[in-house]
Amino acid sequence: MIRVALDAMGGDHAPKAPVKGALLAVQELQEISISLVGQKELIEQELSRIKSEDFDDDNIHIVDAREIISGEDNPTQAIREKKDSSLVKAMNLLKDNQVEAVVSAGNTGAFMAGGLLKLGRLANIKRPALAPVFPAFDGNGTVVLDVGATMDPKPEHLKDFAIMGSVYAEKVLGRERPRVGLINVGEEAGKGNQLTKESYSLLETAPINFCGNVEARELLSGDFDVVVCEGFMGNVLLKFMEGIGKGLFGTMKDEFTADFKSKLGAWMLKPRMKSLKSRFDYNEYGGAPFLGVNGILVKSHGSSNETAIKNAIVRQVYHFVNNEVLTAFSQEIEKGVETDE
Amino acid sequence: MIRVALDAMGGDHAPKAPVKGALLAVQELQEISISLVGQKELIEQELSRIKSEDFDDDNIHIVDAREIISGEDNPTQAIREKKDSSLVKAMNLLKDNQVEAVVSAGNTGAFMAGGLLKLGRLANIKRPALAPVFPAFDGNGTVVLDVGATMDPKPEHLKDFAIMGSVYAEKVLGRERPRVGLINVGEEAGKGNQLTKESYSLLETAPINFCGNVEARELLSGDFDVVVCEGFMGNVLLKFMEGIGKGLFGTMKDEFTADFKSKLGAWMLKPRMKSLKSRFDYNEYGGAPFLGVNGILVKSHGSSNETAIKNAIVRQVYHFVNNEVLTAFSQEIEKGVETDE
């Protein structure tokens, strides 16, 4: 049985989305057991509302937690002080080996701080990385890491990110011989800033399928399975992409409702627009794993719906456990250390 | 008379776009005189083709240059070795005070290397910056600098970028009290990497209207006139934006031609799609100034058409000269130095 602690109070649609997502997950996979951590009466209310819809919930449990860590809370402070919060209690369940993984759609900073403070880092890994999948126009999406866990990494940290990203892409996302790239300002090896210049040669000797520099122009092409960068850069890229998507679809809406003819045309294109938007649906992968900590942690987007939460469990946690990904991280990182010597 | 040296051989549409752009510029502004630098016979051929269309060219001159610096050339090497190239000859005209400015749509790296090697830096400015205008969904666009001239800047360099960007936005783009921001991973002052943390307080005391951190999500919102970042970041963002635009419009084309109904809908939306695309038209501003060097240098996009070239001259060079922007840079930078003491 794979046991998951799910933060029932995290995210814009809590507790509804986590509760529904949990029920969908245990329906899809028999070997999943979920502890919904949060305010008991609210969770029960959601459960009773949904159970009338004939859900099976033998593998759903409730762990009461009275406090909530909000998006405005200071991450480290919240983890230290809000001991009865859903997130801290979920992390404690993992620390005490009551569960194999924690999933949350709540405060990202607190999620990462909680993971580091409660679980610590994996052996041999000096810096953690948050690793979401960026969508691809034509392909399966690209794991980008780091997007904000480590602001000022050193070249050897980027190497660790590349190794973990590669293992993750293979064992969780099912990519064969993942193609790993380094975000840079040009394709040639000597390009970039101090960090990318020094990282390039380390990546060349790492136990991965390193395919060289990636120009940001090609980042969403689907030509790479894994792309590494410093956390500051990844975070900015992620938000820039979100901003462009939101702005562009908003502008399209304005344009397409400007007059009757346009409205009619837009109505005829409705299924196509839906198909277009679905290519950028972050609910598909369910969330971003927080890699390098001593436990399986998956951070879902704040606006995750129940499908995202379900996918975080059945498409991420499930494969993490079954394919012993944390053990594989340590093994591959050790191989990387050996190639350095 | 404002004299401009125009690289007639640079860009995807050379020499046609530069020659046509030059003629459009001298038609629009009487006080402009242009030296078309490049292979004489090719320029004459283009001129004679267009002159039949009744263009006036009293203020157009040809400066013969036999060599061409291509996109594949190594920048510094090309400037040193291709002494008879259109770009080097144009830079020499500026160095010798034969012209007030150089405009080119050719190799960006060579353009920057040429500027630095031939003209040197402005007094008090330690690092140069390339400063294109990013489009805005709702507004006038935002000057982003640096996008690739200085890969690893120090905080004091970002401060110089902010001052130059602000002066440029005011005196060339006509913005009042330009709102200047710092690209960062959060809005609060303490956020970010080492560079942004240290730069924040310097920007607060600089002689500019500093409005704090900008999250990349808001970068295209038009809420800021000037945004500063390290060259590595700016270059990646610029290319990422280009890649998303290209990928998205390509994907839309695929979707919108999937069946008859969609094709009909797309046909009805054609004027709207055109209006949508025009918001991202980099030809509007004509090019990105290369700031911090001792001369007026404007780099047009490689795929610039004649309108872009014309705009680089009438919307950029013209205001640079008339509003004595280089002098203003030095004055404002000096003010910035005083506030530090």
C-alpha cells in the first residue's frame, strides 16, 4: 500500500479539490491510501457531499489539523510556529514514516521550507530543486529545474539537478534516455555567464544524456526532456510564461469579441481554442516534485482542480514509490561523484 | 543635419530593407542624411529599382565596403579582421565624426564588439547594455536592459543600466517620469538572488523613479517603462518570448485549419488576428539602442523590414541626437555617483 498525506487546506480550491482529488485517486488505483490532513469538520462536509455521488472511500482517512498556512505567511516562520497546520502535520507524518509522500497545493515557499526542515536533504545532494514540467507545443513537455528552490547555485549543484531531473524524467515520466540540456544564450559550449560556462563541462561528464545548451527560443519545442538552470532564472521563466499565456488569451478574448463577425468566427473556433488551451494545462502532470529532500514531495499549482490533485498522486507519487526514485537519485549522484574523481 | 551610417549589408533582407528604409527616412525627415555602407553596385541596383518609384534621394550617399560580416562570424574576430566590411566602415565613420550614429540589422555580437572596440565606453559607465522594447498587452511597451551585452553584471552596473534606461525612456520614447523596475522572483524588497538583493538598495537611491521589483508575470503588462536585469536573464527572456510567440501562432494555425468549420471561423477572424499580431511587432520601435558606448548605436532585429530600418532612424537616432541623450547619460550617472557618496 502506498500511503500519501494530502494537505486538504492548501490551494485556491481547498478543501474541495483535495478531497475530490483524493477520492478520484483511490478509485483509480487500489493500492493508494490517503490521509487528508486539515480541519476535520470541513473535510467531512466535503466527503459527505461527494459520497452521495457513490464514491468509495475505504482508503481515505482524516487527520485533524486546526491551523492553515496561507499564501501570505512567511515560509520558515510558518513552519516553525504553526505546528498544528495541515502542512506541518502532513510533513510530520512523512518524517515519522506514517506515509511515503506529501502532496500540497498550498504556499510553495512553506512547502519547500517544511520539506527541508522536517526531512533534510538526501545524502550527497547539497541543494534541492523544484521541478515542474513546462508544456511543449509539439511534444511531451520538458522538466525544468530549478524554478526557485536554490537562487544562487554553483556548477556542481546544477550537475546534481541534471542527474535528478534525468532520473525523474525516466522513472516517473517514462522518458527513455532523457535528453538533458542547459539553458543558455547560445548553442556553442563557450557561451553564457560564469555559471553556465563552468557547468557545461561538468554536465558533459555527468551520468546523463547531455545534449548541450538550449536556447530559450527552443525551450517549449519538446526537443529536450530535462533542462537545468539556476532557480532565479527558472522562477522568472515560469512566471513569464504564465504571464504571456494569460495576457495573450485575454487579448484574444478582447479581439475576438470586438464585433459580430468576430464573435461568430470565435464561436466556430471554440473547440479549437479549447484544444489549444489544453496544451498548456498544468493540471495534466498534477504538480512539481521537490527534488533533493529525503522524502517524496509533490507541489501542485495553487489553482489546481481535483484532476491535478489526483494526477499528483497517480502520475507522480505512485511512480516515485514503485520505481524507488529516491534510491536511484542517490545511486546516480554517487556515479556522478565517481566520474569527477 | 543629422548624419547616419546605415549598414546596407546587415540583416535577412539586406540590402533591400536598408536601402528602402533609408529612402523612407529621408522622405519623412528633411534634416536626415544617410550614408549607405556596403557593396556599391548592389546598393545602386536597389536604389535605381526604387528611384523609378519617384523617391527623392538628395540626402542618400553610398560608402563602398567590399566585405560582409555574417551571422556566423565570430564577433570580435570579425571586427578585427574584416576591416573592409560594411559594419566596420560604418563604425569608423562614427569614430571619425563623419556621422552621428550607426544603424545595423546584422550580427548583434559583432555590432556590440564593434561599438566597444571602435568607440569605447562613455565616461563613468563601466558596462554597456542592449535595450530593446518588449511589447505590452495593454500599454506602450517596456524597455528591458540588459539583454546580452553584460553577462555577469555587478549591482552598480544594474544601477547604471537603470539610469540610462530611464533617460532613454524619457528622451527617446517620450515617457514622463519613467517607472523603473527590477526583475525579481517576488515583489518584496528582500527577495531574489545575491545580485537583485544587493541591487535593490542601490536602485532606491539612484536618480530615477524606482518602483520596486517586477515579477515576470507582469513584465508585459505595460505597468513599467524600464526594467533592469542581468544580460544573461534578459537575453533568455527575449528569446523565450520570441519562441512562445512563434510556437503559439504556429499552433493556432494548425488548429485553425483542422477542418472546414474552423477554417471558416479563422477567415472571419482574420482582421482580429492581424490586430493581435501587430501588438507584437518589433518593427515599430525600429531597433534596440546599445547604451553605454561613446556613440549612438541602434541594432535592428535581423528580420527587420524597411519600416523597422526607417523607424530606427526617425524614432531612435533622431531623438537621441536632438535631445542630447549621451550627454544626459553622463550627467545622470554623475548624479547617481553623488548620491552614493
